[in-house]
Amino acid sequence: MSDTHDIAGQTGPAMLFQRCVFALSQAAAVVAAVLVVGMVLHILLEIGLRLVDRSTFVLDEMVGYAIAGATFMSLGYAFEHCALVRVGLLVDRLSGRARRALETLCGVATLAVTSQIAWVIAKTAMRSFERGRTSSSIAEIPLWIPEAVCALGLGIFSLQVFAWILRQIFDLPGPVPPGSDDPLQNDL
């Protein structure tokens, strides 16, 4: 069963774009889940090593990078499933075209901010790569790796917000149908 199936008989370039962006968000969410599993495994390894007076000496650093990566990589998927905190004092009181117009305005503002932050982090990652910057720990992790993961996650989130803006403008259905069995369903 796939969340990217043809929804409500809608086809065409707009729906293809919606499905591709959502598939990308799903893939990023899988990466986020793998990072969380990696954190758990590293913590369990560290516990085992400390029982015999040993350590990897990089637990804090690796878990920090994994938390950042998992957070940023899951943003698009969480947004599509309405799992991000939103303040709906005004939006929730509107319906129809007025609600879609306000949602579009909020989406454009979100897109402007997130895409700018993604660009700045991507430039930082490129600069770190060019300069060969590494972390100051004994692991000497190339800093461009966690920076690039964060930039990629924000880029995917920005694409998901753009796809959502298009849905608001053209009144298209989303890739997560309302009433689906998904516990994080999109019921807008």
C-alpha cells in the first residue's frame, strides 16, 4: 500500500509533482528513522562498553548529529501529516476560499524563511567541505556531512511546503487522503 497512489482520480503534472515530493519526504523520513535507530544502537554500545571501563568517546557528538539530522529529515513528512505545531487562531475559524487564501499566505512566508535557512546551511556545508573543516573531537568528523544533512532536510521541507501551497491555490487533494488508516493522517 502506497501513500503516493492516484488520489480522487486526479492526474496530471500537478499531481505527479505532489506524489514525487511526498515520496521524497517519505524517503527522508526513513533516513530519519534510521538515524534514530543508529542513536539507540550507539547508546546501547556505549552502555555495554562502560560496563567494562571502555568508551567510544564520541557518543555525545554522534547523538547530537543524529538528532539534528533526524529532526531536519523528518520535517517534510511531519508537515504533510499535520504533525507540526501550528497556531490556528485565525485559520481555524475560516473555511473555503478565505481559508485557502490565508493558508497560502502562511505557506509563502514559511517557504521564504525555510528556503533561505536551507540555502545558508548549504553554503556553510560547501564552505566546510572546501576548507576541510572537521569536528574538534577525536573522531574528527567532516563538518560538511551533518551540515549537508540538515540543509537537505530543510530543502525537502521547503519542497513539501511549496507542494502544499500549490494544493491551496489549485484546490488539489493531498497525497495523504483524509480518513486514511494512517495514524498521522492529513485531515484538512
